[in-house]
Amino acid sequence: MTDQDCPCDYCTRPRPDRNKDQLISMAEFCRRAGNRSHMWPIRRLSDPKFRFPEPVYTGRFRAVWESDAMAWLDSPQAAIREPRDRNWPERSAA
């Protein structure tokens, strides 16, 4: 499914004005997303079903546009949960 096929607000929103937007670091984005680990956005970037916003690279510094990040956190793609790894046994209720 492409962005044009997706009916959610995140995919159909107009392009933001970058002159009024600011970049936030990936660490700041992880804090705003609920104290997620540094690997969480990397995993989201590697899977197209999440439609994670493309980061902006300045040398080794990774950042995302604040408007893209906040819109993505409110989108249904941010709520998708990854299934448990099948190689690990399920926890037993003790």
C-alpha cells in the first residue's frame, strides 16, 4: 500500500512548511514516544508497514522533523505492535 492508498490522517496530511518546523534529535523523539530505546526507531525504519518518517542525517547526527514525528505518533502506524519472536518460548504464568 502506498501513501496515496492509505486513508489515515498521517498519510493524507498536507506537506508541512519546513520554514516553521524544527528538527528534533532521535533521542528526543524516543523520549517523547514514551522513553523508547534507541533501537526502536531503527526497527520501525526497517519495516515499511510502520511508515516511519525518514530521518535527516547531518554527519552522524540523526534527526526527524518535529511535525512529522508528532503526526506519526498520533497515527495508526505508531500503534502497530510487533509479534513476539517465535524462537523464544512464551512466558508461563507462575
